[in-house]
Amino acid sequence: MTPWRIMRIKCEGTQATALTETARPLLLVFPADAVGETLAGAFAAKTGAAVVGRIITARQEGADLIVTRSTHGGRLILALRVLPGLAVATANDLECEAALSLGQPDGLCVEREPLPSEGTSLDGADIVIGGGRGLDVEGFAQLERIASALNGAVSASLPAVDLGLAPVSRQVGQSGKFVNPKIYFAAGMSGTPQHFAGIGARARIVAVNTDRDAPIFSLAEAGAIADARILLPLIADALENMQAT
Ligand SMILES: Cc1cc2nc3c(=O)[nH]c(=O)nc-3n(C[C@H](O)[C@H](O)[C@H](O)COP(=O)(O)OP(=O)(O)OC[C@H]3O[C@@H](n4cnc5c(N)ncnc54)[C@H](O)[C@@H]3O)c2cc1C
């Protein structure tokens, strides 16, 4: 049985250190931030490596690697079995069993090109349009339309990021970004302290939620008990019509 090796990839400055060796089984761990996740995805697409996402722990079991990752806002922990080969993950604080070797690849450099703009930055945005687990891909597309009409920035809750509805760079909250807008529009979010820890006190909250008892309504100054799938397109249409006239 060949032991798994784990290598942490550093993404610093204008270069990312890349892999020079090909011996496997090998897990490459990129930083769990916007740059690291982008590079991990690009690397996996290029090499066909298995993608295991943002992980917390790794240990070897027989020939396989068992990694764990958090899901549903930390309520559940998934244990994933990775078959021997090449795999990529992201992590900040990774716990590994002692037998696994930690190393730094060296040599070859990866050229980095700036990614196309992701839309208005959350930093300094006066209007933030946020989406939570209650939305789907179409819901987030409507948030983009609303944000674009208001010159605002789109944010997301952790579960929405976990579901792949928004990049991690858009996550607001305790383990995400801090924003300090004048208006925070929250659609399909329940209103948890972990999310609202990332929103400045001056923000006036506007909420859309199907559940009249959702905690978000005790934080919001205005809100609609409504299905976001119906309401968001109507808001986006109205704003775009206002712009057109
Ligand atoms: C250590 C730690 C750190 C964390 N850090 C963060 C963080 O940084 N940011 C963060 O967001 N969370 C964080 N969390 C997770 C947090 O605890 C919550 O799980 C999360 O904020 C809930 O996100 P949500 O409101 O999108 O989802 P949910 O709580 O599941 O709420 C979804 C809401 O959508 C509503 N809904 C469903 N369908 C519709 C519809 N069609 N139209 C309108 N409304 C609908 C539901 O009624 C519900 O109220 C953290 C948790 C831990 C343990």
C-alpha cells in the first residue's frame, strides 16, 4: 500500500507554487480563499484530479484517504472516501494524522492571469443584495439583476456558498466577509447570528422569506412574507423598467 502524501500549496504574490512531481496518491491542498479555490478548480479541470472541496481533516484508511468536510452551515460533517490517485482540496486549518507527510512542492511556477470581474465588490458597497439557502440558481440570477439595477453588490450565506450558488468571496458572516452597507436586502435567509455578525450596525434590513416566523423579520425594518421565486423577478423587472424610462 502506497501511503498518501498531502501537499499544501501556497498562493502568494503573483505566483503560485506548482507541483513538479507526479508520484501518487497525492492530495494537493490549496488555501480556502477566493484565489485558492479558483486555482484548485482550474488545476482539477486540467488534470482530472478528484475534487473534495473545503476539508477539515484527512486520514488514511487502507489504500484510501478519508477526508471530512462541513456542510449545512456546520450542522453536518461529511466523510468522503478518496480512492488512490490525484485529488485537490482547499483548507485553512487542516488536521492530518501523524503518518501523513506534509510537504511543500517547489520548482515550477504557475502563471496567473487576473480573472474577469465578478461584479461590484462587497467592500464599501452601500447596497448589498443577499441570498440564502432558500434560493436556487435562478434566484441568484435575479439577485444579480437587482444588484445591477441598484449599483449594489451580491452576497450569500454560508449554506448558499456550500450549495455552489455563489463563490466563497461573496460569503458574509462570522466566517466570511464583513460588510457595512446602508441597505441589506436578504432573500431566502433565516436571519442567523452567524450571518448577521458580518453586517454593520448601520444597515437597514429588508427581508423576503416564506416563513412569517423566520428570525430575519425581527431584524428587518421592512419585509415581505413571500416566495422569492415569484417576488424577485418582479422586483428586478420593476427596477429595470424604471431605469429604461
Ligand atoms: C462556526 C460557524 C460559522 C458560521 N459562519 C457563517 C457565515 O459566515 N455566514 C453564514 O451565512 N452562515 C454561517 N454559519 C452558518 C449559520 O449557522 C447558518 O447555518 C446560516 O447562516 C443559515 O443560512 P441561511 O439563512 O441561508 O439558511 P437557512 O437558515 O436554512 O434559511 C433559509 C431560509 O430560506 C427561507 N426560504 C425557503 N424557501 C424560500 C423561498 N422560496 N422564498 C423565500 N424564502 C425561502 C426559509 O424559510 C428559511 O428561513 C456558520 C456556522 C458556524 C457553526
